[in-house]
Amino acid sequence: MLDAAELALTIVAHTDDIETALTQYEAAMFPRAKAAADMSAQGLDMCFSPHAPRESRQLLHEHGHTRRRRRITCIVISPGQRQAAQTFQASQSSLTSARGTMETTLSKR
């Protein structure tokens, strides 16, 4: 919502020049988006590291989540296994889509 509000304000401030409005908006948005993307990438790397459970627990403790009732489960896999899992997920998605298309086609007959 912050992005939408900032974009609206810059457009209103530069109604005569939309490119200036977009440039001004992007100057504020890109650094903020990069910081969020970097944090997300670090989190993903942490979940797939050899020390994932320990690092996840440490991160939660650093942010005040110290309850021991919940277990944190991270699957430790190699980059090759990760690529294979992503390929498998993509192929499953394609199969589901193809199956839906085929069922729709057959139901029209």
C-alpha cells in the first residue's frame, strides 16, 4: 500500500510529466525493494544451508521468538536436489494444466 500511495502522490505532483513522476517514485521504491529482496534471498539461503535448523532457531531467538513449543523443520538439500525439485514442481504444474485442458475439451464433445 505504501508503494501505491507514493506512486499516486508523485503522479499528482507531476501530472504534466508522467515520466518524471515514475522516475521520482522509482528512486524511492527501488532501494526499499532491493532491501526486501536481499532479506528474502538471505532467508532462502538460510533454509537450504547445511546448518538450516540451527540458523533458523538462532534467527527466531534474535527476534524474540524463544518459545520451545514449536519445532522448526528445514529440509537440507543440495543445490542439485533443489533444481530437481523445482523442475519436478514445474512439470507437475504443466501436467495439471494439460489435464484440465484435456478434460475441458472432452467435456465439450
